[in-house]
Amino acid sequence: MTQNQVATLRKGLLVLEFIKQSPGITLAGVMKEFQLSKSTAFRLLTTLEDMDYIYKIQTQYFFNPKNFMELSERRSIRDWASLHSIYQAAQNLQMSTYLGKVDGTDLVMTQVLHAPFQHTAGEEVGNRTKLHQTALGKVILAQFDERRLESLLDKMSLEPATKNTFQDPQLFRYHLKTIQEDGYAFDDEEITIGIRCIAVPVFRNKEVIAALAIGAPADQVSRGNIKEIVTKLNAGSNAITEEIAKLDDEN
């Protein structure tokens, strides 16, 4: 009996680690990876979901990092979640809207809004991805000075999330220069197949502190409407900066 319990625990931990490394994996993907029956995979995933170690969006599973956060990080995320200007930005954009910041070589989601853009998608706040895999991470990296950028790039392994993720360090550096010149970053299904993202930086005292982005099905984000989306994102970014400045003045 003890052996069976240990084996089940080990299997559950392996599944948890797999979901952390493979955001958006499905039940079928877990079955294939671990050669599990549908019922066994379902029980493991349901247990992890009930314990809030993972969460589910439609058919996809995602790691929930909030159970592993330090108190200071949770407080920081709550502060970001208190901003009202992102709601106005999301209403204006009418697309899923994201606010994220850098932590080491990760991009941490601090605010996520989906239609009808009235409530935070709390289960997604705190999610982490590698900086190079997302438009949010790339647009922040592009604003760093050369010393800080090189220091981070030396620590990044550029592991792929999809076949479209940048993996060549030299090409990635050229890509960041283009982003800096354009003022926005475009994620062409680099973190999730079927989803495109556009991000702009958020500044405080002329230093980049975060990024604001939209994410939508690929057929809703094209070369033809990027300029319009970027204009709305920049308006949202400016509003966030102004709100942060007001909050700082009050404190």
C-alpha cells in the first residue's frame, strides 16, 4: 500500500513539473507523455486542480505558481492588480489584455483581463514564462541598457515553447534591436500555437518597469491592424504610468 502511495505521489509530481514546463498541455498530452490511461491521467489532473497547483482553461492545463510565492511577491502582484487604468485599456482594445513584469529571466503576469473585462483572471495572475517566449518579455528586454541586457541574455537558455520561439542568440539580439526601433514587440505564435500577441513597454521615470499586451487568435491579429492595436496599447501604457505616478504622489 505504501509503495503504491509513493508511486502515485511521484507520478503526480512529475505531471506537475511537466505542466510547469509545458503550459497549455491537454489531457491527451499528459496521457501520451507518461503513457497513462485516460482515467488515471484525469484523476491526477483533477487532484492537482482541486489543490490549486494547476488550473484549467477550456481543455488546457497551466501551472499555478501562487502556492509557491513568497509573501512579498504576492503583495507586489496585489499592488499591480489594484490599477484601474488597465481595465479601461482592455475595454478600449476589446481583446484579452495582459500586464507583466520581469523577475530574473522570467516574465510574471501581474494582471490578466478577458472579456467582458470587468474582473481579473485571478488564476492566471502570477503565471511565469521565459522572457524570450513572449511579446511582453521581449519588449521589456529591448528597453534595457546594453550591460543589463547582456547580463540577462547570458543567463537565458532560449528554450522553445513552440516551433516559432527564437532559439538562436544572435538572431534574438537582432530581433530585440528591431523591437527597440519599432517601440513594440510582436509574438507570432511563439508561446502558444494559434495565439498572437503585441506588447508595448510601460515606463516610470523613463525606465521600463513592465509591459502591456494583447493576446488573440492569430486570425484576429494581422499586419493590417497592428498599427491600430499598438496605438491603443500605447494609450493604455501612458494611462498606467500616470496612475502609478498619482499613487506615488499620494504615498
